[in-house]
Amino acid sequence: MDGSLPIDPYLSGNFAPVVEESDFGLAISGEMPADLAGAFYRNGPNPQFTPRGDYHWFTGDGMIHGVFVEGGKARYRNRYVQTPKWKLENCAGRALFGGFDPRLTDPSAIGTDSGVANTNIVWHGGKLMALEEGHAPFEMDPDTLESRGYLNDYRGQVTAHPKLDPETGEMVWFGYGVGEMSFFSPGVAYGVTNGAGEVTRRDVFQAPYASMVHDFLVTRNYALFPILPLTMSLERAMKGLPPVAWEPEKGAYVGVMARGGSVESLRWFETDACYVFHPMNAWEEGTKIFADVMEYPVAPLFPNADGSAGLRTYARLVRWTFDLASDSSQIKREPLDDTAGEFPRFDERRAGLAYRHGWFAASQRRPGGSGFDSLAHVDLATGTRNLFGLPEGDLTGEPVFVPRKPGAAEGDGWIVALIYRGATDRSDFAVFDAQDIAAGPIALAHIPRRVPHGFHGNWRGA
């Protein structure tokens, strides 16, 4: 033993941040589709300074990576999301905030904004918004990626996963940790923004306990709020125990509410302890609601409430069924696919509606390990699954569906994704035929350096 500190896996390899903000024209292999035109935006944590104390991947500064495609050509640009936290630390020349541990925050930063806007990037109402767990949307310029600032009409927290209604044009959203204790509160906000970008509703209700509610589900007529036992506790944090931890004895709940109803009308369904970061889609048929989710048996990436290490596990695609006509409050759970995976996506013109095709990042070689070595396509009508496996050492990010044209049939289009090339320590922007993932990419735009692993991206058409 040489006495050196262990290397943080989320600050090394392709998790390590890149500090340069750059602009590149990209060389193309294969043939970039001539009618693929628009911008792919991807968000992810990228701390500008060495973090204070133990670093959790969810707490790094946001950085937007953009690939702009037109006329068979592509260019790349990346920029930090210059939140008030980023600016304060940039001026100080060092990290000031303690991530999930409030005891580690520098006294000069206590009580100031700690938002990182590092999780998702969404286009709605004429605005490009960087999103994270506990702050208002942060606007970015869609072309230059320069920071514009918080959108204060939201009056507080909006989590990273709003839903865009393809029929009404509304953005339906929620926020958790709403209340006097902020992040540690069981309060949950529910809101609606119309197609013009105006907030038309914001209500607050109390969940059964304070939970990290990363995502939720929306159908044509209902909103579903998963309260799963990845709990948040200020009391625990102040004792030196994990602020966010797996606590299965709390049970698992999903609140179901009519979108046009009041928060007082929430009906709570129950199931065994499990965790979901991301659903694929949800829809209703008669008095039943169906939700396809990437379900973990225990929450990954976080410890147990006593501070012991959590289990290494993986998610698989599972269907939840809610019977609104039944007296039972139990959720029926049915596995759909046994492939280890995450970041489920679909043709979001079918958001909240019955759908057929889905895609996700998959792990074939090392389920539950760090990173995804494959892309998967599932056809829920036929029950078939197709996989494209990457070479050893290469890893994919989230697949994003782009329709071939506005009126194309469901699933007719492309899948775009960022792929890290382990052998050369750089990244490619890859384009696949969405119906033939197994054939491999039809075009690659070669980024001359790596894009660090991140979270979510979206496509904005030209």
C-alpha cells in the first residue's frame, strides 16, 4: 500500500470532467441522412473544481454538449451551465458547496443558491431549459449554449423530467423537496406550463415521506407520482449518516391523480420496495393505467440508512398496472424484458398514449457494472428485442428517437446517441436506423475528444 487516496470512479475515466469549452466541425463516417436536421443537446455533471468531501455524481456542475446537424454535416459545441453556484465558485477559484452533505458547505456559501442544472435539457415554449432535481429551469441559448438564467415563473423546484403532451402542447411537471426543509421535505409540487411557455398551474401536496422522486408518469388524463424508499433526512445528515439512503421498510407508493383534478383527490397505490429512476411511458385503457418502467430491486448509487454500502444491482423493463375500478390498492408488476438497462426512450409523439416501440441503453457483458455496452430496441407488439453490441471498452449514452418527418409512423426515424470510444479516449455522435439497431450506426460524427458520461439529452428539430 502506498498510502494514496482511492481514485473516485466518478472523477476518473470518462466520468472525469472536461474543463475546455470548445467548438468543432466534425468529420463524418458513413452517410449522415440529408433530411436529419436539428440539434442534439446532452446534459451531464462536470464539476469545474475538485469537489469538497466525498463526491456524488449527481452534484457536479451542469455542462451542455450540443451536436448541430444540417445538410449531411455536423458541428459540436459545449458550454458550462453558469448557475449562481457556478459563478460564485468560479469567482472564488475553488469548490464552496458540499453536495449532498450540508455540513461541508463553506461558510461563505451557506444560504446561497446551490443549483447545478446538470440532469436534462428540454425545449418547450420557445425556450431551451437545463433541469435538475431541486431548482427552477435554467434557460440556455439554443444556438450558442450561453447561459441566460433561471425562469422564475416556476416559483421553485422543477425536477429533471417534465412530460410534453403531444396533443395539448403542455409541459406537465413536478418538483419534490418542497417546503420549509427544502430538499428534505415531503412536499411535492405539481404544475403545468402551456404551449406558449406560461405556467398555468402549481399545486403542492404532502407525500408519505421525503423521497428522491427522480421522475414521474403522465397519461392523457392522469399523473402518477412514485414515492419510493430512497429517502432524504436532514436529521440523518446532521448525525453524519447518509442524507439520501435506501430505506425499504418505508414501503413503496404511487399517487394517482386526475390531471384536471385537485391534489386532494390523490389515490395512493402500494407495492413492495423497489426503485425507478426512469419510466419508458404510461397510458390508460378504460379503468386501467399501464406504466412501463426500468425497475431496480434496490436503489443503486446510494448507501443504506445506516451508512453501509448499498447493493450493486441493475434495472429491467417492468410493466406496472393500476386498476382504478378495483378496491385493491396493490400495483400489479410484470417483467417485460430481462436485459439489464437504463435510460428508456420511445417515440415521444406517443407520450401518455399506447405505444409500440422503445429503446434503451443496455449492459450485456457486465450487468450492474459501470456503463452500457449495447443499445436495445423492443417491439412491444411482437415481444421481440434487438441489440447492437459495442466493441469492448466502448460505452453508449442514452438513445434518443428522432422521427423521419413530422407525419412519419411511430418508430419510423433514427436513434441518435453519444458513444465513448475506450481505445482512443474520444466520443462519436452515432445515428442508427431506429428499426434496425442491430445493423449498427449508419453515420458517425467524430468528436476529436471525449464527451464525459452524462445523463439526458433531447433533439430539437430545425
